[in-house]
Amino acid sequence: MRSRTLTLAAVAGAALLATAALPASASGTATPRSAQEGSVSAAALLAKVTSCSQISSGKYKTDDETSATIPVCGKNGAVFWKADMDIDCDGQVTSKCNGDADPWFQDDTAFHQSDGKPLRAESLPYVVVPSTSSIWKYTSYGIKGGGVVAVIYNNKVEYAVVGDTGPTQIIGEASYATAKALGIDPDPATGGADSGVTYILFKNSQVSPIESHSAAVSLGDSLAQQFLQNN
């Protein structure tokens, strides 16, 4: 839940700040493996999203400084977009995600764990969706907190959940854990990917509990197989 408005110089300066070694919650601490998850390949999924049937009323920016060029596209059983990846470190305070490491840090996420705590960006793969606006309302397309997302980058597939909401005009953001699993620099101040990230969000899906990454992988693999069959 951030709005990235700092200049590059400010970001570079923030990256020099010392990161405090803060305690991490024991909840959701399993580190996602940096490899393809499930049985469906990145190539198979990407082959189904080569063209876009735009469902958003307008297009999104990838950052404050860029022009709006990213549409939300519709498919049978899913929506998708192709964008960059900014790093979301919001939620529980950990050694990697805190106010010293992340100049945009917020200690909450739009959706919470089953125990009521914010999500843990350092260990839970999750994706940020744009907050509702005249451009697009994600809930109108069966997208909800805990929904399954296949995130694809550099021939890898990582299953994540919808875990946070972001600015109304910007798209392309995921948690520290998502980036790390895909081999993207997860540093919240200087990391991320400039382009080449595909996000496929499966409609009417929901992982329970939201903090269970293994449940996201299991459900995601099943939904990905259905996605291939239905598109």
C-alpha cells in the first residue's frame, strides 16, 4: 500500500541506511523455493496470454514517472497484465522489511493472516492489485484477497496470493518473497524488475489460510491446468 514518489537520488540514499535486525514473527516463515512451482511451465502459461482483450476502462502506469501503457486483460477464468515488479515490503516488521530498509514501509497490508496480523512480505509470496478506481475495480472480476496469482518471470512460475492493494493508477508490484523466489533483486529500495513480469490472477479463487504458501501452490497448479484447458 504505497505510492512511490521519491526521486532516484532519494532511493539511492535510502538504500545506504543500515537495516535493523528486528525480530520476525514465527507465522509464515517458510522461505519459498526459487524454482518453478507446480506442473505447468512458464512457456505454457505465456502461450495463452499473447494477446489482450482489455477489460480495464483505461491503462496503468508502472511508476509515477511513466506514461499509462498497461491494460488489464481478460481470459476465461482469469485476468492478467504484463508489467514491471516493484517490491512491496509492507506488513509485519522483519529484518528485511522495516522502516530503515524500505523508504515506503507501512506496517499493514490490505488483507490479513488468519490470526488477524498483517501479511509477512519477507516470507509470503503475494501480489499487489491497484485500488479500486474508474480504471478498474478488481472485485467486479472475481479477484479477492487471498486469490491465487501465477507470477511469471525469466521462465519461472511462482504462485502467490493477492495480498495488498496499491495506488489507483500504478500496477506491477509484489512482495519481497515473490521477487526473491523468481530471482529478482528483492531490495525494497533498489530492487525489482523494470519489465518482463506477467501476472495471471485466477478468478473466484481463495487460499485459506491466506498465509499458507503450500496451499497457494497446490490450488494454483490446479487452476493453471484448468486455465490451459479453457483458453
